[in-house]
Amino acid sequence: MTFREKNGYSTKLNGNSAASHQRSLKPKKPGWEYAESPESKDHIIINSKYDLFINGKAVKTGKYFSTVNPANEEKLSEIAYASAGDVDKAVNAAEKAYRNTWSRLSPKERAKYIFRIARIMQEKARELAVIESMDGGKPIKESKSVDIPLAIAHFFYYAGWADKLKFAFPGRQFSSIGVVGQIIPWNFPLLMAAWKIAPALACGNTVVIKSAETTPLTLYKLAEIIQEAGVPDGVVNIISGAGDTGAAIVNNPKVKKIAFTGSTEVGKLIMRSIAGTDKKVTLELGGKAANIIFEDAPIDQAVEGIVNGIYFNQGHVCCAGSRLLVQESIKNTVIKKLKYRLNSLRLGDPLDKNTDIGAINSRQQLDKITELVESGIEEGCTIYQPECKLPSKGYWFKPTFFTNVAQSNRIAGEEIFGPVLSVLTFRTPKEAIEKANNTQYGLSAGIWSDKGSKIFKMVNQVKAGVIWANTYNKFNPASPFGGYKESGFGREGGIQGLKEYLNF
Ligand code: ADP
């Protein structure tokens, strides 16, 4: 019996099977299989239970929930589910720490703590990467080379700004805000926490942050790091729970600013809740980005950009290039190359260093992706998926693209948040701009062309917060990130990110 038969693979759209081994989507050629290259789990510590981290201490609560590894559905740990009362405790601790400690420290001293957090994260980078992949399903090569280094870079970057705010905003009077409430999603847990905590602390605020339901682990690892760095008690409070926990943060009158990353739906709820209050808010919400490929683009690089744009992190990326707009004259070439490339992607165990496509983050997300893909098929779009058998345990979805897509199809308009690309075509730059902007979102876009003047023309007319030219999904702590329209408002990263954490 071959390995494949033994593991009972399924070929359904969303089939299940044991992810104990990594496998290529390419038809198997004897002698050409990659050897397994699993990242070691020996050095990591995951407690069987995590309490809330409030006022520098572990605080028990009445209710706990499980967090599971989406690649094999095994339970990883029991996690505290913070009640509204727990949120009050965390906010009170943050308020006290703001009043008595953090706002009284010199900016230079604050910088030292932030710097220390970054240094300890560096020391524990491997452990953080492995846990991020186990809890979220993302390939280890991504958590190791993107999530964790970028998270660390944000702490270093904002440590540098803490005592230089006057240079960031010359001639202006400003002050810190107080307690900020931060709510993050499950696609980049530690990175989103860094985006939010680092600038908040640098500007002199204290924090209550809530992780997402399915990925709480690395935030509790961060709590350990914050303790080790000697950050004064109550300056950063880390809690976990679901939507009602988030809502309790939003509605707490002592929370003076909300920083939220998540769905547009919840973003709208938050706006309704804080209407009429003096709370500041930044919202980083959904997206349906156009990745626009002109006929004069370097095609092979563009195809890599398409793959990186939509299949990175299984497409669980708010700025994913989920709508490919390709110029008609090169459509067939691009599709041919894309098919070839999809067949070389390797789907499987997130902890294998060869894996390109890991597990879908949760059963719920898998159901959502499946429903939208089925709608594409029902509406007459043409689906392409590579030859691929999926593990029978865990949550998996084949890298997918659709051709024959009309702008009115659901898959062209709704955020799928999975490894699914919709391919549309255009003839002229004007048509490309119209199609790119034909969305309620405005978070990101990509433009591929050899001609600089064309790129400049496009970036001025495509309504998106971040536009990449001849690349995609590149991030740096010094460059601001954020959206227009229903993708939210406010910027994270760079000097612009500091502004959101100060009163002027
Ligand atoms: P996704 O669809 O990506 O899971 P959500 O917007 O549902 O995005 O979740 C993002 C974060 O918002 C999570 O931490 C979640 O617990 C939190 N959340 C969900 N509902 C609410 C709410 N009503 N108020 C505040 N936070 C919420």
C-alpha cells in the first residue's frame, strides 16, 4: 500500500485527511519528490491552559475554550474566555498603569522597554514561529521569514520613535491618549499585535489587547516576553475571548481609543457603538484588491506576484490580490504560466519547510470559502484547481482560480479570504482603472508594467491605501498601511501610525 492509499486521501473540493506528510500538487514523478523537512517542535513550550494576562499576572476566569491545530484538529491548549467583568479589570489595570507609571516615565525609558521586547522576541523567534504555524495553519517558512521578523521589526522601529515624537510632528502640541483597546484578527496574530502595541506604547499609552478566537497562543507567549522585559504591570494587558469580549472593550468608557483589524461587518458595528462618544478609532477592514498585469509587464515575475498575492498565507490576507486584472492580449500566456506554477505548489503540513500552502485557519473559514467557490461554479465561472489530494484530517483547500468571471459574480465582489483568485480581463488602462475601483473596498492593489509613467498614472487613479508596483505583499514598519472606503480608515506603520496614538 502506498503512503497515499494508507492515508486515505480525498479529492473533494474541501476534502479531509491526515496531514502527517507533505505532498506536492504536481503529478508524482518517481524520484522527484521532496524529502520531508519538518521543523522541530522539541524546543517549544505550550501550556495546557492559559489564563488572562492582567496587571502583569495570570488571572483566572470562569470560562475556557480550546484552541486547535487546524492542520490535524488536535487540541493545543485551553484558553481563558474573558467576560465583561474581566475586561473591566484589564481596563482598570491599564488606566492605573497609565496614570501612575507609564505616562510619568521619560520617553527614553519607554523606548528601552519596547526595545527589550524586540530583543527577547528575537531570541525566541523560532519558538514563536512554530507556535504561530501550529495555532494558525500557516507554512513555517512564512511565519519564520515574514510574521515573526516583521513583528520584531515593528517593535524596534517604534522603540526608535518613542523619544523623537517632537521630530515626527515639529511645532505641534500633542499628548498621549490613555488606555487603548485593541482587537485583532486570526490571520497574522503576533504581527497584528506588534502593529498595534508598539506605536501605542511609544506614544505613552497603555493597552488592553484581545486576540482572535482561533489564534490566541502567540499573544500569551508575548505576555511572557513582556514580563521578562520588566514592563511595568498593567501597561500591556492581554486577553482572549470572542465577539462579546471585543464588544466589552469597545464599550468600556475608560477606553479612549479603539484600534481594530477584522471584518467590515464588525467594523461597522464598532462605529455604531462608539457614535456619540469621544473615542478615537482606527479600522483596518476587508479588501478585494486588483492585481493589474499589463502586456508590457515582466510576465514571469508578474506570475510570481500573482501567486504571492493570493496564495500567501492561504489567501487569509486582507490585502490579498484576489482579483487578477490581466490585459487581454496576454491572458492566455498568463493563464498557462499560472497553471504550471499552481502545479508546483506544495500543500501540506505547515511545519514542513517545503510547504507553500498550509491549512485553512478554521472549519468556519473553510465553510465560507467552499460556499463562495460553489457560488462561482453555479454562476457559470470556470474553475481551475491543480491535481491534488487533500489530507483527511484538518482543514484544507486547494489553490484555485476562476476564469470567465463577470464583475457581477459574487466571487468578483465578495472577500473570500482563502486561496481563490478571480481572473478578469481589460483592454485599456482606463478600463483597468474602472474595474479596479469597482468595489466597495479600497485597501490595496498591484500594478505590473515595464513603463514607469503608466504605473504613476495608475497609482494616482486606483483608489487603494497601498499600491505595489511590480511586486506584491511587501511590508516594512516605516511604510503606512490602511484603506479607503469600506476597507476602513487610519494608518498603521510609519510616522502616520504614530499620529493615531496621540491627541493633537
Ligand atoms: P473575521 O471574520 O476575520 O474572523 P471578525 O471581524 O469577526 O473577523 O473578528 C476580528 C476580531 O474582532 C476578533 O478578535 C473577534 O473576536 C472580534 N470581534 C468579533 N465581533 C466583535 C464585536 N461585535 N465587537 C468587537 N470585536 C468583535
